[in-house]
Amino acid sequence: MRKPLLASLFTSLLWSTLVSAEPTYIEKMTGLPAICTIDAIEQQTKVWDAERRFGVGSKSWSKAFHQRLDVVRVCVDDAKIKGKALYKAEAGRLPQLKTELADMYVSWLGYLDHLIDDDRDAYRRLYEYSANQLKAQIDSM
């Protein structure tokens, strides 16, 4: 009885030291497109499977392709709603950083709009650059 009790106490103590703080604004904003990217990858594997089995342009391939677009579009629309709320809250909390927050938000929206495209990496880099600028501004405060 003593060993399980000690083990559970040790585990809870260890876990309590590993629990991280609330995610930052930048982490939350970065997480939203990550979720949509995971959804897009999952759907793309279905498109590739249909392409391998039935060929490009087949009914099954077309269905999988359009399903991918629809899933990502729904995810992006949801992310935009959540991101807008996060942006407004952060702009209200840090009005002195309104310009930097707006720049990051604009590049974030561009990144979301191009998650399906082949050129999404350029938009991701632009978003990461603006997020780094915001972080630097926050760190200097």
C-alpha cells in the first residue's frame, strides 16, 4: 500500500512541475492553422489513395479532392472566427502594440487563405516573420 501511494504522490509532484503556463497569443494563433494543416494532410492522403486506385479525374478522385477542399475551408473559416476573437482581445489588452498586432493578423489571414495552395510556405514565412516582429516588440517592453 505504501509503494503505490508514494508512486502516485511522486507522479503528481512530477506532473505538477511539468505543467506549462497558458499559451501565449502567438502560440494560440500559430496553433489554429496547424490544426487545419493536419486536416488538410489527412484529406490529401485520401486524394492520393483515390488517385492511385482510380486515376486523376475519376469520380472517386474528384469526390476526395472536393472533400479535401471543403474540410479545409470549414476549418479555415472556424479558425478565422477564433483568431479574430483572439486578436480583438489581445489588441484590447495591449493597445500600444496595435500596429504590430494588426500586421501579424493580416499575415496570419493570408497564411490561412493559402493553406491549400502550393505556395503556402511563402505565406507561412511571412506570418512567422510578423510573429517574430511582434514577439521582439513584446520582449522589449
